[in-house]
Amino acid sequence: MFKTSLEDIRVALHELSEILRATSFVFLIPIVFTLLYFRGGNIIILLERVMVFFVPFLTVYLLYLLFRMIPCRYETKTKHIMMAVSAGWILIAAVGALPYCLSDTLNPLDSFFESMSGWTTTGMTMIEYPENLLEDKRDILFYRSFSQWVGGVGIIVLTLIVFLREGTAAIEYYSSEVGSLKLKPSIRKTIKETWKIYILYTIACTILLFLVGMDRMDLFDALNHSMTALPTGGFSTHSESISFFRNPMVEFILIIFMMAGGISFIIHYRAFEGKKSHISRNIEFRYMLVLVSVTTAILSIFFLANEGALNSLRISLFQTVSILTTTGFGTSDISGWPVPTQTILLLLMLIGGSYGSTGSGIKMLRAVVIVKALVYSLKRFTLPKSVMLRLTVGDNTIDYDEMTYVFAFFTTYLLITFVGAFILAALGYGGYESASASLSAISNVGPCSIPLFIVDAEGRTVTNDEWFRMPDLGKITLLLLMWVGRLEIFPVLVLFTIFFKKKRGKM
């Protein structure tokens, strides 16, 4: 029977305090952009703008001081890490809504939605026209993108920085989100190398985007899109997303860095070490390349007649990479695509990125295990019982416990997606739109069949009021799906064990 004692809660809250301390300083970074883009000499207005970010910093830091005083006697275990991270993620998203509220950008619920979408790197938005904020709220736009940049790998890394004591179980969680701890003998060095690669790629992406997109993309746009491409987030400074720039080179650069975010950071590290053979042997990387190639070819067929060979390949490749890596950038309104192509994209949303990447979804490795398990079962049924069979992925044999975990995760994932779709359908959305929105949210992708923008009869791009008029229950459902999906379900379930009664005489 699941059970959580009061002491378990104390340990989790104590560890949560360290997460909050590390995260609190994130809210001070956007103040640089407040000062940089502030126009006018009214010091009172400037202080009000600074307080937009100082208040959440102070709130999180005070919570750290409060939780730090909680005494705990037990050693930190895996379930305490899961509880702390789950609670920390939703708490930070809640406090992270304050900048949107305090700046009068969004109402409280929409602010929480936008914040959760940012920190979970989902990319769904309640800001109807982000470009309108370029005039006097660039610091809000930067914060919005920065939350995705930090949310990509930052919160997991910042969480683990405080759990470097020998003998703790935090290693398990870090290895599932960022990669093998054998990258470096010390977890501290592993985190340091991860951040180095992450920052280097962000700088490179910013420079390249600025150089190739100078006609319509300034340095601020380049920085914001690099901060949401690598963490596979998808927030854009324009309501038209990437289609606003109308630049194939911008799309090509983003494809490279979306792929970089969607593949394991183990591969990046090995590449910097010069171990090219490790890249070619990585089964997730190989399957991802095959999936991108096949999907791009299939989608291109649907657009060949209207777009021509080159443009159909361009549109198909960008959307395939964007959806598979769970980024969510768009160069086309996919809600207007043929139903078969939308269905293919939904499948890509479900699969998602690699283990150790910033992508979400069920992860490529789990998808491979599921397919191989089905093939294994078919062989088991058709071959004589005397034939010895092994279920392998690469050079590794998958044992029964691992396979059980994968199928339990997959089943729970689909069940929660169905519940989300059912709630949206009850609110009046169509069955396909509800399923798409629910899967988009739990897979942290962003786009769904309820478009954020549409093209009117005169070819002008306008926002779709149906999305921005979504009932409050729909918004709450989607933001909870984002939270559950980003944390891969089980840490959230562990958090909810605090509501189970503890059996007497047992720990």
C-alpha cells in the first residue's frame, strides 16, 4: 500500500527549500531587460517595472527560508526527490505567474497557464498578440522565453545541484532526465558540462539567427527564439510563429537546434569528445533520423501538387522536426492540413524526443521498447516454445521489470490523455480537437487542432478567438496536463501519496 509519513513530507519540504533557493535568482535576470528597454525618466514607473520581477524573487526566497527551518531526520530517498521536484515545479509555475499579473499582461488564471506553459516548455499561449509587447514590455517577452530556457534542463539541473551528497538517490532522477551519470565521475562536473553545452548552443543559435534573418529578425528576436528552440519550448515573439520571418534560412537554423534539443545530451558530450562512433551507435538517434526522413517524405506527398517539390519538403521537414522534438514552432497552420497528416503529427507528439534531451512525449526509447515488445510477442506466438528469444534494444537486454514499467507508463499516459480529452469534449470542443489539445499539453508540444492563428479570406493572419475564449476549466485541465507530462507522471503520483493513510506499525 502506498503511504507517506509526516517525516517523508518534512524531508521533501526540506529538499524543496534548496530547489527554491536556486530558482529564486532566475527572476532577477529579466530586470536587466527592464533597465535596458525602459524609456522615460519617471523613477517611480521604473521601480514598478522592477518590482514585477523582484516580488516573485522575494516570494520564492522567503519560501526557501521558511522550508529550510523544517527539521528532518531521515536520509533523502528517491520518493522524497520526486515529491520535492513535483511540488517545486507547480509552485514555481504559480509564483512565475506573478510577472504577467503584476504587469497587467494577463489575468491571474491566464498568467498561471502561461507560466506553466513556459516552465514545462510546452508553448501553448494565452497572449493573443505577443508582438504588441515588443513596444513597451520586452522584459515580459524575455522572461517568457527565459522560463522555457531554464525549464528545458535548468530546473532539473538546479534541483540536483543541491543533492550532491554521497548516498542519495537523486542520481536516478537526473539520469532519467539529462543522461547517463557516467559522462563524468562527479555529478557536479556532469551538470557543469551540461550547462556549458546548453549555453554554447544558445549563443551559437542566437548569432546564426541574427545573421541570416537580419531583414525581419533583430537581435532580440534571435535571442528569444534561440532560448525557445534548444529547450524545445516553442514560444515566439510573434503570433504567426516562425512563418512571420518568411526566411528558409531561419527555418533551417531552427531545425538544427530543435534537433539538438530533441536528442540526448550524452550524444552532444560524446561529439565534443570526438567520439563520433558513439553517435552512430545510439539507437534513439538512428530511429529519430529514420522517423524524420520517412515522415517528411510522406507529408511532402500531400503538399506536392500545391506547393511544388522544394517548398513541400521545406514545410514538411520543419513541422516534422518541430512536432517530434516537441518544440511546437509553426510555419503553417496545421489545423488546416488534411486529417491524415494531422494524425501523423499526433503520433509524433506522442513519441517525442530522446532520453536525456529537453524534449517530452513518451520518449523515443520507450517507443522503441514498445514496438520491439510487440514484435517479440508475435514471434513468441508463432515460433516453437523451444526457441530461445531475447528482447533487446541495441546491445542491452530488456528484462521483465523494465518492460512492465514502460507499458505501465504508456498505459497511464494514454489514460490521462483520454481524461483530458473527455473534459475538453464536455466543454463543447470536437472529439478530434479535444484529443489533439490534450495530447499536445501532456506531451508539452503546444500546437493542436484548435489553431492559435488562422488566415482569413484576404490572406491576412489573425488570431483565433475560440482558443482565447476557452473556459476556465479547459485552461486548468491543460495546465495540469502540462505539469504531469513534463514530470513524466510517476513523480506526480508519488506526490499524491501524501493523501493515503499510513498503515499502523509499518513505515
